[in-house]
Amino acid sequence: NGGTCTNIYGGFNCSCPATFTGRNCSSDVNECLTTPCQNDGTCTNTYGGFNCTCAVGFTGMDCSLDVNECTSGTPCRNGGTCTNTYGGFNCTCAVGFTGKNCSLDFNECISGT
């Protein structure tokens, strides 16, 4: 597992990489114990490493990178303007539309406008 063995009087000594431990560097270190995944990402320990499953709005090996939803598709409908936020986005809707994605037709007759 990438350890370095040194011969010493009456035996040997192994110097292990950070991802392994033990006399022969054969025990996997659980990197998830150090909570490497940021922004509510979920950590899964793997042999010699870890994987993060990122929450919506984040990406990267440790979920530290914000996804710009405004450039990855068209989240705002019906002429709405998208503004990226940390972990999400906001839409400024065109007149006559409302909702998170400006997908709802605003009934002007009910509002009296």
C-alpha cells in the first residue's frame, strides 16, 4: 500500500502513507472521520481514500465548489433573469410570471392589476 520498509536490528519498521496504518501498512484509514466533505456532502470511505456525494448546488472532490446553475442549463423560464447564489440560484421573473423558476403564470385578474 505504498509504505516504506526500513530494516532495523531484530525486525523492521514501516512508514505508511497517510491513507494506511498498522505494522505492515495494511489497515485502511477511515478518512471520513475527519469530515472532508463540505456543504452537507456525504462521505463514503473507500480503500485508500474517500468519495463525497455532494448536496445539490455543490461539486468537487470535497464538495467545496459552488455550481453556477445559471450557466448549466436555463433554470429561469419565460424570460426570467438568473442570479447565481452560494448553493443555489434566484430568478427575477418577467412581468406576468412568478415562482422559483418563473414557470407559473401570474393571474393579473385576481390581483386587480
